[in-house]
Amino acid sequence: MTRDSDIVMRIFAGFGLIVFLLMTAFIIGAMWKAPIHQFNLWMLGRNFRAVHPHHPGDSQYVLRIRDFGNLFRGASNGCDYLVGEARAGKGSREDIARSYGGLFIQSFDDTGPVPVEVRFFDKEDWMDPYRWSDWRDTAEAYVGPAALNATLYTVFARQSDYPPYGDMRCN
């Protein structure tokens, strides 16, 4: 009788070990995905620091913008990354745009240069991706009355169309 019970216990122990290993593999597989997106966003933000020498001398930092998820494609799955700054400057729109014209930063995955873009707060195309209006409202609230004498804009870089790796924020 003890020999039979030892065999049964070993079978249950082996089955339990297999179930435990499968559950561990599933949890690790599900959890490693979000840190990849955070790391990619961090790398793009680190590369964005190359823009700082190109800011117009009279512009002031207002708000940092960092986000990832399904930002630019609507219903299709994929991950987009965006880093940038909202700024207030005294110069004209043309002078501000000229300061960043033709500027690129390194991509986080070394696939090539990423263009630096400028978007002004008073343009109607702010509603293009849905989160722009949230960033605009936050930046305008932060600047307050100083916004009356300044040109408010964002300078940013974005990378798009990366696999979601199961992260729900990218669906």
C-alpha cells in the first residue's frame, strides 16, 4: 500500500510542478510586456534631450509630455510613443518653427532618425489625436495669464506602429 501511495504522490507532485511552472511562465510572459514600453518611452525621452540646445533663447519650459499607447491610429492595434515639451516663447511662429526646422533625434530602436515636430496651441489641428487637447488644456492652465503675451507651442518627437505585445494600452 505504501508503494502505491508513493507512486500516486509522485504523480501529483509532478503534475503540481508542471502546473506551477506553466503558471509562472504565463505570468512572466504577461508581465514583461509593459516594462518594454516604459523602457522604449524612457529611451526616446533620453534621446529627446538633444533638442534642448535648439530651443529659442526667449522660450520657457511649461510642461513635459510623455505618453505611449494607441495614440495616432484609432481602432488598429499598435503602440505609439511620444515625448516632448509644451513651451511659451516671445518670438513669432515662424521664428519658433525655424529654430526646430530640419531637426532629428535618434530613435529608441536605432531604426533611423525621428523628426522633431512643432505644433502651435492656437491651430485647429490640435484635435488630431485625442490627447492633444488634454495636453493643451493642462499647459494653458499652467501658464495662465502669461499666455496672453506668449506664443504657446509644443515641440515633440514620436515613433509609431510598434507591436502591442499584449499591452492593453496599445489596443
